Amino acid sequence: MVIVPTTLDRLTHMIQVLQQLQRLFPVSATLSDVADVLACIEACYGSEVLLEAVIQHLVGEHLAVQYAQRATVPAVWHLVDLYG
């Protein structure tokens, strides 16, 4: 059995998506600003790639940068007396 979403469900979903975007952008952001960010992502990864794949790729890049930074900075260990 397939349940077709009603207009209200689509409106609710659209409102929720826009509210999430609003949290990520400055108060003065426009739909054009959002479109520009998406256009940059699309230019880098293509229009058919899954969002999850883009997120995983970016997380991997971020972790690689963190790993490289940590590899160049000597580790400093601090002993903590848990009983004192």
C-alpha cells in the first residue's frame, strides 16, 4: 500500500527543510545564497551523486587534514592524578 503525501505534508516538509537551512546560513541569506552553495557542490561532485556520498567524502577530507596536522605537531601528554 502506497500512501501519497497530501499538500499539507509537502508544505510541512518544505517548511522543515527551509528552517534547517535557515539555521545554517546568516539571517540575511537568500535563496540565491543557498543555490550558490548547492551549485558549488554540484560543480565539484556532479548532479547525480547521493548526498551521503558527498558528506562521506568531505568528512574523509576533513579527517585527513586533522591527521596531517597532528602528525606534524609533537604530542604532549599530561598525566592526571585521578585519585589525588
